Amino acid sequence: MKNIIIQEIEKTLTELNYSNENLDIHITVPKNKNFGDLSTNIAFLLAKSLKKNPLDIASEIKIKLEKIDIFKEIKIAGPGFLNFNINPNSIVNYLNNIIKLNKNYGKQKNNNKKVLVEFVSANPTGPLTVGHGRGAILGDTLSNIFEWNGYIVEREYYYNNAGRQMRVLGESVKARYLNLIGEKIDFPDDGYQGDYIYQIAEELFQKYDKKIKNNDEIFKEYAEKYIFKSIKNTLKNIGIQFDSFFNENTLYENKDIYKIIDKLDTKGLIYKKDNAVWFKGTNVGRENDRVLIKKTGEPTYRLPDMAYHVDKMKRGYDLCIDIFGADHMDAYPDVLEVVNQLGYNKSKIKVLIHQFISILKNGKQVKMSTRKATYITLDELINEVSSDVVRYFFIMRNVNSHLN
């Protein structure tokens, strides 16, 4: 873009009969974003030879350049700087022209560096929502960029199919199923209320009739498979395919989460208080100590995340990227610090946070909740517009949030 602007300035100088021989035109990025995207001091360079006020020269150049569609706005600042705001549409047009001429423009050869991109990572408790879509598109787009630049990229989906959430899911499906076979039962107070719970219960009823009413485990297992199939179909609809799915339960089965406790304990970073196990974060620069195992014996969500990231480090990636929602803002620095304390290079882990999406109901903002069925599914959005438009929408929303 700098070169394009330089070419346009040179044309303008020729039209104005201003000599530009041996003139070194500088295009720079202003330190203050309010001054525009790019800037030039060309008016000052010409002032001495032309024996004119830089403001007058800048004004003449501005009038000519304003006719060119690559500029959204041109302003004169201070004693004669020309500040340019670039028209986004012109950038898109240039990119389209580049792609038409060479579909592999800028593509790099394999550099043998490995990148793991973890994104979406929604537990199988309900359909993917538009909120999940934001992280999905951001993660896949970054993966594409790294692949284009010669990296070996692995897309990973991390999930938990155990614990309280999944237990409540199974109880919700069972309650709807028992209603279908004519038994009166109260729906769990914290149960999942979406229509998909009815659909899962209906399938179970059609398949098993009344035979499974006393088999609690089948409701959770069937619901997990049903929902994961839905999740994968949704991802396929927007062109996303994962290389691996990592089950958090693996970290329990191989005792990795307890190995984290043992290793931290040998470093004097573990203590017990109120029958709970704590990470002594304040000893290593964190603002607070954190509970890793509750007094009930159940790990908090930080502990398996710590074990998972240590597992990532052991797999030998040159870079690991986490795409998280805003609810991880408080937790991930503790995870990275534990990775650091256990002897791994935490700078290899990069975390990108995206904001949540809110929806409106009757003109009022409503927090999206899978459990309360207050959400818009990603499939609903895809059905309204094409998958390419969905990807473009989320990409631009993420780009704008980062620029802001």
C-alpha cells in the first residue's frame, strides 16, 4: 500500500509540474492512530525547491489525491503533513486482483515448525451457538494463515465429557424420556431446557421404548454422541475440520492432574487449607493463591487445564495457540505460570481472547445460556446466510475487536 501511494504521489507531482527527481518520498505509519493509517511529509520536502508554504503544497496534492478511490479520507495536519485513511474496499479489491493473478501469492515453503491451535472446545452439552462461532472462525482462520506461511498446523478440540455438567445433561434427558413413557417426574432445577433434549429423549424412546428407564448411564452416553454428531456437522457446514479431539478425562485416567500437584509440591508451591489443596501463586508473582482441589476432592477447572498445557508442551510444538472466550481472562495466567514453574517455555503458548456475543429478546439484552436455552445456534445463522458470509462476518468482527 505504501508503494501504491508513492506511485500516486509521483503521478500527482507530474500533473502539478512539480519536479520529483531525486526525491525520496517517505510513507510512514503515524504513532497516533487518530492521525490516520499512513502519513507523508512530502510537502516539506518540496517547500524549499518550490519556495512555497508546505501547507499550500499539501493542499494542492490533497485535491488531486482525493479523486483516487484508495483513500477514504485525506487530512492536512500541523504545518503540512498529509495523513491518509485507506478505503477498506480498495484493499479488498487489490487482494482480489492478487489472487486472480496468482492463487499461491505469498505462500511459503514448509519450515518444519509445528503449531497447535486449540479452539471451540465446547463441552458436548448442547449445540454450537453463535458465540462458539466467533472462536471457531478465528481459530480456523489463524490456522490457515500459519499453513500458508509454511507451518505444520494441527487443529485440536479439547472437551470434557465427565463431571457435573454431563451428569446434569443425562438427568435432563432422562426426565424428558420418563415423561414420554408416561411417568411423572420433576425436571431438574438446573437441567438443560433446549428442544434438543426432547429430540434425544424421543430417539431413545423410539429405540428402546421403556426398557432403559433404570439405566442412568445410557442417557448421558447417548446424549454425548448425539450432541457431538451435531457439533461436527455444524463445523463441517462452515468448513472446519479438526485433526484431533482431546478428552479431558484422559488426564484423570493417566493421573496427569495429580502429577501436577506432586511436582508443584516438590517446589514448595502447594499447601492445604480448609481441607482444600492450594497453589501458592503469590510466591511466583500471581496476585492470588488458587484452589486446585476442593475440599470435596474434586479438582477445580484450573488443574486439568494445567495438566493439558503441560501435555501440549511435551508433544513438542514450536507454538501453541489458545482461542478463549472472555471467561478465561482470569484463569489462563495461572495456567501459564504453572507451565513456567514446571520448567517449560511458556512463551510458546499464545492466548487470544474474544468477547462474548449478546442477543436481544423483546429489545432487552439476554445472556446466552445453553442450560436455559437462551441462545441462537450457529446452524440457525448458517441457514439464514451462506457459510462464506458467516466466516467473513466473524473474521471482520474479530479483526475490528483487535484493532480497537
